[in-house]
Amino acid sequence: MWIGWIELDILLGDVHSLKAKRSIVRPLVADLRRTFSISAAETGSLDLHRRAGVGASVVAADSRHVIDVLDAVENFVAGRPEFDLLSARRGISNSDDV
């Protein structure tokens, strides 16, 4: 079993309240879950108006599939016009690594 995760640091556009931030981040998280069948959540910069941290994880039998999904998630977020992807950190491990 292979487990992969990705942390995305996102800079939002013209956002002046946490309510406006949530109106952008919630649909992104829902789109990630729906499009890629992964676990995703807002995980960082919760009290900042213009920054968001989004984390996602995937489990699969094949490492290549995990890498492909993580690449697709990063490209999906980078292609969204309403914000800028500042950085992406990722990791992958095998259940045998324990």
C-alpha cells in the first residue's frame, strides 16, 4: 500500500475577510475531493485572510498512481485563476516503511 500527501500554500486574490476566504477555499476542497476521489481539507493559515493551506492525501496499491494523482492535484490548483499557488510540499511512503 502506498500513501501520498501534498500540502499546498495558496495566496488568495482580493480577499478582505475570513468569510470571503472560506467562499473560495471550500469549493476548492470540494472540487479536489470530487475530481480526484481523495481526502482534502483546509489545513493551514486559518486566521489569515489572503493565505490558505490545503492538504490532500491518496492511498493506492501502486506508487505510480499516487504520484500521478499528486501531480494532477498540484496542476489543478495551479491552474485556478482565483489564486496563486506559492508552494507545494509532498511525500510518499510505503506501508512496509514502518
